[in-house]
Amino acid sequence: MVTTIEIFIYIGIFFALYFSVFILITAIENKKRTYLKSTKQSFPLVSLVVPCFNEAHNLDMVVQSLLNLNYPKKQLEIIIINDGSKDATFEKAKAWQKKYPAIIKTFSKPNGGKHTALNLGFEKAKGEIVGCVDADCTVEKNAILRMVNHFQDKETAIVVSTIKILNPKNILEGIQYVEYIISAFFKKVFGFLGSISVTSGPLTLFRASALKELGPYKKAHQTEDLEIAFRAQSKDMKIDYALDAIVYTLGEKTMKGLTKQRLRWRRGFLLNLRDYPGLLNLKKHGNLAFCLAYNTFGILISVSITAYSLFRLFNFVFMKINQAVLINFDFNPYLADFRFVLPHFNPKPTLILSSLCLVVMLGFLLLGKKLTLDTTRLKEKALFYLLFYAFFNAMWWVMAGWSAIFKRELVWN
């Protein structure tokens, strides 16, 4: 007999597979638009703002990568904002400014949060194109050049880059690496659909006139990059995605750090969506509304399926342990004849369909790997991702929902 929870799970899996097919068809239909092919190259003045809070250990890395950009130095402005750091961030920034006074500018202010640091930087920026770069990132040398090309379309207001994890070493960093590769594929498809809902902090470029129209960054529940994307979408501004513009960021090395980061992101999504309910209007926002509605529904499905799977797993383990106790842990009769065991293996349709979803996700990973021209060995990383990510993701959503309901504010550090 099929239970109510199983019916709900069947519905959830159906929508997951339906959405996957929708994404795949969209990618195929827009295959020729995957990479921007430009015959005309322009070099507008680009101002890159680097907000810093206690980033002395990372600052050299990000500044050096910006100086190594394949972009005319006369058309590049690097603005470092020290947001009340307690380490040697400002001293290091001043040293870089002294070495490259024509390119680098440094400003310091009392600590007020990342959004205030970005706003000060954009006030000082002179570029036709302005952008934000996180201080713990390394920008690939051709990234800015490729992103700037997208602004040849006069309708484009914002261009988002592809994020990868820099030198993943442990299991958690490997899981994040796979997650970002899959995310790159989805973001490109969302770009085709006009449905990008976050301007990634590691590297995003704005047309200066569009940013002026949008207004300053807001605190936005510590997810200012998500809120400003929602704000742009509410004004029908075009957000494009540069799949071949790569920026590397440091992955979270501990479960505590990763959980804190993902809790902030997910909590921010829920609260910002509450602040912009109009984006769910299908008549006005079409594809964007559909994608946001699916993501919201997907949260409930993800948590439910994971909880049900864990319940079934623990129930199965408990039952087998109980059976083992009853036979005094004497498994020899069963191990001697597999014919006794195998006929009892009768997987439920939910297990088969869930396995199909994992296969589909693996397919998206391979597509993301190919499209981002990634050469990293992913076998072990993919295995750990498929085994653990669903559980982690469900846990983070439950924690984020709890935090959002009880209004527990987070801080930027």
C-alpha cells in the first residue's frame, strides 16, 4: 500500500525530473549561445572594488591576480576598501597602492559590513564598468576581458562569472568543488531564461549607469549579492552569465564554517524572497517566477525526501541489528547461499526513481565539467557529493528556515 508520504515523494521526484528535462532542453536549444563570440573588442574603464575585513593573509593573492589580468592597465582601476580590519589589511593595501599608484586606490572606514564597503568603493569608482571582487579570490587572467564583451549588448546591465574552488584538498572542499561545477551549468541555463537570481560576490561586473539606477547595496540579511540581483530582476534588468570567465575562491575547510556560510545563503534567499514577492508573479516575470517557485517547492521536497530516506535507512539498520541479535550474529548459513538472500531484494519505486535523480545530477556534473573546460579529477569528489550533499543540503535548509522564522540575525566577518 502506498502511503501519503510516498505519494508526496513521487510528486516531488516527478517535478525534479520534469525540471531537469526542462533545463536540459533549454541548454540544447541555446547550445550556440553557450560562449559569447565577439568580433569586436572594446576596453572601457573597469573599476574593481575589493572589500576587506581582516584579509591580510589573502590580499596579496587577489591583488596580484588583478594585476595579472589580460586587460589594458590604463583601463583598469583597483579600489581596496578596508572595512575596519583589526589585522594588517590596511597596511598591506597601502603598500600595494604605493607600488602601483596609477592603478590601485585604498580607503579605510569603520567596520559597517560588506555592503557598506562596496558602496564606498562604488562611490569612488570612475569606471564605465564597475565590479566587486572578494578578497579571498583569484581571478583568471582572461575573466574581465570575457565579461566586458557581454556589455556590447546594450541591454546587459550585469554580468556574473563562473566560480570554482581553489585547490580543493579535503572532502568538504571536494564536495564544494562539484557543487560549483554543477551550479555553473545551471546558472548558464538560467541566463538563457533571464532567471539569474544572484550576483556572485567573488566576481560580478555592473554597467555603472545600471548600478546608479539600482541604488546602493543593502544589508539584505547579509546576502547583499542576492538582494541586488532580485532588485535588478524586479526592474527587468538583464543579467548575463559568462561561463568562460573563471574566478577561484577558497572553499570552507571545516563543517562548522561551511554550515555557517550555507545557513547565511539559504536564510538570505528565504528572507529576500519574502521582501520581493512580486518576483513570483508568473504573468510578469515568467521564467524567473517559475524557477524561483520551483526552488522554493524544491526546498520542501528536498527536506522531505531526505528525512524519509534517513528514516527508512535507520529503520532498516535497526531491524537488521535486531535480527542479528536473534540469530546470535551467526551469518554463516546466509553467506553460504546467496540464493536465499537475493530473491528478497525488492527495491521500491521510490528507490529506483531517487537513483535516477542521482544519475541525472551526475549528468549535469559532466556537462558542467565539459562546459567550464575543467580538467580536474572528479571521481572521488563526485562520489562524496552524491553520497552526502543531499543530507547536508536538507540540514542547511531546515536550519535556515528555523533561523528565518525566529529572526536570528547573522554578521559579516
